[in-house]
Amino acid sequence: MRVLLAAGTTETALIDGISAAGAAPELMAHTPSADVEILTYGEPTASPVTPVSPTGCPTPAAVTRAVREVVDFELAVIDAGLTQSTAAPTVDLGVQPGVDVREQAAVPDASAAFDRAYDFGASLPDDEVMIGETVPGGTTTALGVLTALGEPAGVSSSLPENPIERKRQVVDEALAESNLEPGDCDGAPLEAIEAVGDPVQPTVTGIAAGALESGTDVTLAGGTQMVAVAALLRHAGIDADLSIATTSFVADEQGDRLAETCDRLDCELTVTDPGFDAGDHVAMERYCAGEAKEGVGMGGALSLVPDGRMGEVRERLETVCDRLGIEADAAEGNSEP
């Protein structure tokens, strides 16, 4: 199984109170770059931060890396609008970072990014791929495109208490700035992304569309952000079989809505519980408390773990956290070397 990770940024993440992807807003732009280094090398190598919430919850990259060290999988990272350089090798599709969704055009190059990503996806030699993402602020942009498409909108959050009303307020302001009403982009997914999305969306949607139409099986590894991608694909007229793999943390927060949405979008849903309630490391405790929940392909990676080996993943997560400087019973937070 090849895992593709699209990593990008959007200025939307800097809006107060919508993301926990980093301990401090000024360091958030480094989060995706650090995530791909953790997944590639096991720790940040060039990025100046280790993405950890103020309470000690590490980036989901730590979990995905733990899975990779237990079961191994091929990895390819796609630069989907990074603002900070990374030491990890990336596929450069010429995607630009995203603008605040409250500007008139959040992703001005959405169509071009989609086309290049489509060609990349269509050229993949794999029989099956799994696509993950890392983009701070991505649940807000997911809400934006779902609303613009006219899809019933409910999204997860990296915070224990989902600031959904704050996100809806941001999306309402964004739609108004683009002279759009909810549902105006029905059947026009690239217009939705351009107006209120982020650059990871046309990248993942394009890769998935190209891969699906060339006969490759595609699993979208993530939560409500990947639900938004599934909706974008369906609104683009892509009706091929499609799967979404996410964590029990997202499923528990969303309740029946997640399964109902996947049914409506004709997507197979896989939910994996990593059993973190059996651990006493601060990382696992924070996930069980509702932080992070998903990202960096975490849910998809966990679905690759064979029966009976999840305990190895939990043990390896402690090793990864130790390598990242996250103590078992203390919150270290983001730090610069």
C-alpha cells in the first residue's frame, strides 16, 4: 500500500480559535513541514518545531509514524502549498499556499492545481493508494466547501470542544465576500474551492480523480476533511468506488452523521479504534480527551494494522513521543531548538 500525504497551508488557520495544530499561531505554518519530516524520518530534521498542543497532545503524525514503524508502508509526500520548507522529499505540483477564506479568492489557482494533481494521480503505477493530508485550519475550509456545495455541513475539530459556531461565522463571512449563498457551487467543485477552500483540497481531489479514473483503488485517509474531498469528487461527476478511513475519535464526535454522510456520498467507511484508553501516556490521554482526533493519514494508517498488533502501535507511539521530547506525563508544547 502506498500512502500519499498532501501537505499545505492556508492563512485561514491563523483565525483565532479554530485550530489546535500547534501551540502558538506564529509556529503553525511550520506544522505541515514538521509533520512530513516526522512521518518520513521519525522526527523533525529541518523544521524548528515539534507540533504539540499546549496540553501535550502530539500531532497525529506521531501516530501515523508509529504505525509505519510497526507495519511499514510506502510514502510519497506532495507539496500542496507549503509556506515553510521541509527536509522531506516532496512531489512539487506547483501549488501555492492558501489565502484566508474571508478574502475574495481563497485558492486562486484551484483549477490549475487540480489539473496537475489529476495528471499525477493518473500516472500512479499502484493498484491501490491511500491519501492523507496535513493542513492547519482544514476543518474550517472543509465546512466552507461543503456549505458552498450545498451539502449538509458538520465537521470535526482538533480542539476538545468543537468551535463549530465560530467556524460557521467564518464561512458565512467567506461566502458573503465571494458573493455566494450556500449551495451556489452545486456541481461546481473547483469554484467552491477557489472561493472558500484550501490548496490541499484541489490537490487531493485531483490526485484521487486521476487515480480513480485510471483504475486505481483510492482510500481517503482522514475525517471530515476527507468527507469534503469525497463530496468534491461526487460533484465533479466521479462516481467510482471510494473509501474513507478514519479514527474512532472522529466517529464518536460525529455520531450517526458521519455514516449517514458517507452513505449519501456512496463511500465505504472504515473506523478504527487504536485503543488509546488502554495507555497512560499523556499523548494517548489527550486523544481520548478529544484533541487532534485525526490528520496526517492517521485513521487510514491505523486501518492497516493487522488484528492483534495495535498494542505494538501503542508501544511504538510512546517511543516516537520520547524521540520527539514529549514526556509520558508532562505537556512540553511546541518548542524551538
